Amino acid sequence: MAEHLSHVSHDQVNRFLRRSCFSSSQLRELVQPLFIDSPDAFLLLDDSVQDKRYSRFIEVAKHQYSGNEHGLVTGICLVNLVHSSGEAGDFLPLDYRVYAPELDGVSKNEHFRAMFAHVLAEDKIKARTLLFDAWYSGSDNLKLIHRAGWTFFTTLKSNRLVSVRKETGFQALLDVAPPPGGWTTGLEVRLHKVPFAVRLFKLVASNGDIEWVVTNNFAFTLNQQLVEATTRVRWQVEEFHRSFKQLTGAEKCQCRRAQAQRNHLACCYLAWVSLRQFARQTAQTIYQAHQQQWAPYLRQLLAQPLIPALLPVSA
């Protein structure tokens, strides 16, 4: 803005970000009327690191693992709670937290439980199923969800201990023998420190990768095919992470103060939702909607370029 608007300076933008007070509650208020919600909808949980590797002095940035980079980077981690109707492409961020344990002493799992507790307290969401990966599959999280009467589907790491029978005790997932009828309907097991049974499924991808999924859903109709379809819905949170980074400039802010970074990220969430709603209204993808903003300007430049091409000088 400061580079392209004569009446706006860099310091004005910086002061706005440092002195404003945006929060995740504004995101919840904005998206609440926009959901396509039902008892068959889902809440998706995952975290994402906003890469700030070239910024050593940002207060809220820290050295942490990035799944996108498959290694350690300096960045700001966001724990996101995303609502999905279950249909392809139909998802919206519901809540988020900035992971900054050095400043607030709160872990990622504690952020998750706080967001879920807020959903329970408001009681405005019809969805009753949570999808998340192995990082959030600890016993405290599973017990909280189960006590609330919600259903969960989560992956487990291959070294997680489970008990098939009391007599055999706990064993690693890799050592669990398939049930007599195969994995079609799953296998009832117990997890360490989890006081209720869960249903275990082994999903094998076409490339041979194995994914272990557990759920507290013991419906007679649940089978491996339905579990695979439910697990695919969870990847919508990755779609959100990718478009959030690529289309909102979430990684570009270089302000050093934690409050300025938090406000910038809050604005990025609101911008993403606005862009998503415009894409819905115009029956476009969110990437097409983003590109459409520049189309008239690019057409004008093509017709009347600011920098004309050089023509060869005749001898």
C-alpha cells in the first residue's frame, strides 16, 4: 500500500498493525452464517507453518518443523479448525490459534482443546465429527471428544501401542495381525490410557503406504470404504493451508512485533473468506477469483504498455 498509494506511508501501515486488535472471534462471526452445516458435516484440525526464514527478529516466529519443507524453518505456526460440509471444495476456516509457547506457554494440543471447548460452549455447529492426524491423537484429546458425544477419525503412528486382547497386552500397530475377515469392518482395540474401545482400520495406498486410522464410531454400516472416504475429507485442511499461503500474503509480513503479526494474520483470514465467497458467487475456483482481480489491469497494459518494446534501428 505504501509503495502504490501516495497518501499512505509505511509507518502508517505499521502503526495500524501494531495498534489494532483483531482476533479469531471476528472470523467466527464472519463465517457462521456462511456454512453449509448439517450433522453429516465435519470439523478438520491441523497446523501450518508460515515461513519466515529470512526474518530473524520477529517476536512470534520460532524454529520449528514444517511439513511443507520437510525440515526445520523459522516461522509462525497456526493451529486451524476448519469446517467442511463433506463436499469437495466446500470448507471454511472456523477458528485458529497462533502457536507461541515461549510467549503464552500453550501447546498445540491445548490450543485444540480450547477451540473445541469453545465450539461446545457456543453449541451453534451441527457437525458432530472431528478429523485430525496423529499429532492430535493423544489420550486427553480423544477422551474430551468422546465425553462430548462427538465422533473422531484420526491416524496413528506405526509405533502406537494397542491392545487387541487383555491376555496379550499392548503391542505396536505393525505387529497387529489382521482380523479373520480382513480389515473391511475394522478391528476393536484399546489404546493406552484411553478408557473406551476404538475401531482400528488399516488403509493401504496404491503406492504401498500404510495409514492406521482409529475411530470411536461403531456403527454397523461403517466399513473400510467409508473410512477411506472420510479420511479424504481431512485433506481439505491442506487445501486451505495451501491457498491461504499463496493468495493472502500470510508469509510476507515482516513486522517484528508479535501484535502486528497477529493482526496481519487475522486480516489474512478475513481476506481469504471474502475471496472464497466471491469465488462461490461467480462459480469459479478461488485461484481463478484471485486472478480475476488483475485481469482488467493486464488487458489495459497489453493494449497500452507502459514500457514499449524496442524496435530494431534500420541501417
